[in-house]
Amino acid sequence: MKLFLDTADLQAIKQWSKTGILDGVTTNPTLMSKAGGDPSEGVQEIARMMGAGDVSVEVTTTDPADVYQQAKRIAALADNIVVKIPCHTSYYAVIKQLVSEGVQINVTLVFSVMQGLAMNKLGAKYISPFIGRLDDINQDGIGLVQQLCMMRDQYAFKTQVLAASIRNREHLNQVILCAADVATVPVTLLEESLQHDLTDKGMERFLDDWAKLGVQQFP
Ligand code: E4P
């Protein structure tokens, strides 16, 4: 299973890329706007820091012809860029064309199994179901990820399920257990989900007990 960082914050990406647990990064226009700076330079810096890891970058135009052109320009920023395109019927032909030209696509804002099926047919590399945003309208975000994973397994589809809009530890646990291909995790949630009080207390106790031995050097 791949773990992506859901941010455009260069400092956070730099810090977490050193840990060796990151397989990629997802951004969106909101996250890029928060990060500030020149977006093309920012994307290239993120792509460089991630090495071979996929970096998702979303289009910011709406007209299908413009989306196509912008997607090509975004993809040309670095070899490991995956272009994010919203899951809207207006863009189906564009997605199909881009896939045929070798552009890697992450179809974002996926909210139904049928949308997921359609994107498998178009050859998207990833589909991104948004868990938190479904929960926001009292629908079952985790349930959708589970259904998309069932569909992937049932038909041996190649499009990977990238669980997005993960807001809490329970979301994260559930997407890991239902065998999503990728979880993209906000920085604060990644930090808190990797920390455990008993790990910290255990380290302290072991060191206190060791100190009682009074050994100067070991080994
Ligand atoms: C990532 O690909 C998504 O854009 C992101 O997870 C959306 O999260 P949000 O619904 O919390 O804004």
C-alpha cells in the first residue's frame, strides 16, 4: 500500500520525504493556494524531492480544450507528475486522449461507484474518492472506498483506488484495512497517527531502568 502526503507545503514534504515512508504527494488548488509562491516552481521542487514518487497536480481551468492543454503543460513539469482532473463527464474525452498520449491521470472528486467504473474504462492511473466530503453530507465515505476496492478486485481493474479527504485516524485505519491502493494523508494527521503515548513512555522507562545499571559504555 502506498502512503502519500496530502499537502503542497515544501517544508513538510522535505521533512517527511527524509523518513522513507512517503510514496508520493497529492496537491489541489486549495493546498497550492495555502502554500503560496510560484506554483510551477513549487511543483517542480516537490517532484524533485519525491524522486520517483508520484506527485498529483490538479488542473485549474474548466473548458475541456483548456484542460487538455493545461494537463499537457503540467505533465511536462516533471516525469513523476500525475495530472488531477475532476470526475465530470465534460472531461471524459480529454482524459481518454491524455491517457492515450501517456499522461498519467488521477481523477479527483469521485463520489460514486459508477464514476469509478467510468474512470477504469478511460484508463486513469488513480481514482480519488473523497471520504470526508461524503461524511460532511452524512453519507458513508469509507463505504464508497470499500465498494471501489471490491469493484477493483472483482474485475481485476488496473486503476488504483486513492483514498482522499482522509480527516481522522479511523478513516486512515479503515482505508488501510480495506486494501485501498493509496492513502493520502494530511500532515497533522500523519504526525498524530504515527505517535503513541505508550511508545514514548516505554522508551523513557527502558532508559531509566538502563541507567540504574550504571554502565558507562555498551557495548
Ligand atoms: C487529495 O487528493 C484531495 O484533494 C484532498 O484529500 C481533499 O481533502 P479535503 O476534502 O479535506 O479538502
